[in-house]
Amino acid sequence: MNDTHDPLPALLDRLETLDKLNEILIDCRRCPRLVEWREETARSKRRAYRDWEYWGRPVPGFGDPGARIFVVGLAPAAHGGNRTGRVFTGDMSGDFLFGALYRAGFANQPVSTHRGDGLVLRDVYIGAGARCAPPDNKPTREEMDACRPYLLNELRLLKNLQGIVALGSIGFETVQTAFRQRGVTVPRLKFGHGALYPLGEGLPWLMASYHPSQQNTQTGRLTTAMFDNIWQKARDLIS
Ligand code: SF4
């Protein structure tokens, strides 16, 4: 994506609400590979969800527009967010995340199964580095770059923001890149579970966490206690 001729950043910069941003986001077709994958997955479906009408589009951010904490994941799962249309909703990563948010008082319920399930987030807004489900859960660098204008504008529109929790090293990297694109000098920060960095005067802090993927949670790399520590730390930082 050649930034010089890319009209999207200027269009998004004029928007005044997250709702407006999400209206544009859900029609996005900038990444041909991801458009094809998200739509093919929505057509072919997983057998267990054959009665679902998959969302099959970019998955918008979700949560409290007055949030003090912004959570940045990697990308929607093919049969999770790409099915339900809500980020982290309907897969095991989401179960792990929303359970932890509930225990820390950031969510009104510990489970999240579909967009009408009554889940309300308090003081937390969730986005991702790429908004369309990628093959093998791996967006390319170009796709992350193409999607970053949405993240940049979420950062701008979350007016009460005090901190960012990045889930996984790719989310951690893309947040740093977003701030550099905003003209902030961010040194190369080292990823580590619980690593916490100030980004500068008047800017939110950035905390890294292992991603609550099954690969991490089912191998014990990320335990419930380790993840709860992240949210307790975030709670303490904004209190
Ligand atoms: S990943 Fe982002 S930029 Fe690419 S098509 Fe999806 S919403 Fe658009």
C-alpha cells in the first residue's frame, strides 16, 4: 500500500467517533488475500457452525468508547470473530480473555458467544492489528500496514486512554509502529509477558502480554494466574 496515494488515512482522520470508523471498516477490501480468505471461510464454514450465517467481513473494535485501556490483539479467528462479527467472540482465546476481564471487573460476564449475548465491557476497548481473519492466523507485514490506519484512529478517538495492553508480540510491534507513525520517538521495546513501558509525556503506557491463543494456554505458557496478573496490573495503573 503506497501511503502517498492512499486516501484512507485522510478519510479516517476526519471522523469524530468510533462508530463512524467502524462503519467504514466493515466495508474494507484493501487486502485481496484476506478478503478472499474471510469470505471463503464464511461460505465453507466449520461443521459445528454450519447453521450460522458467518459475518465474513472485517471485525470492528468493541467495548467502552470511554475506555482507559485499549487491548490490541492480532487478528480475528476464522471461526471466532469472523463468524460472530465481534472481536475475540466465539473462540477459546476469547473465553480466556473475557474470563480474565470479568475477574478483573472490566466485563459484566465471563463468557462471550455471540454479538447479542449481553456482554458489556467497562473501561476497556478491544481492537486488533489486522481486522480480517488471516490464513494460519498470520497476516503479512503488508496487511498489517494496510490495516494500521484503523488502529491509529482508534488511538486518536479513545479520548480517555491511559494504557494499552498488547496481546502477543505482533500486536506489541504494531502499536509501537502506530506511535512512530504519529511522530512519537519509540525505541525498540523488548516483548515479554508483563513488560511495561511509558511511551512518553501525555501518552498511554504500553504493556505486553502473551496472547491467549490455545497454543499458549494449552501448553501452560500462559496460565490463568499469569493472565490475571496483567489485568490486575492494568487495574492498579489506572486507579
Ligand atoms: S485487514 Fe484491515 S485493511 Fe485489510 S481488508 Fe481487512 S480491514 Fe481492510
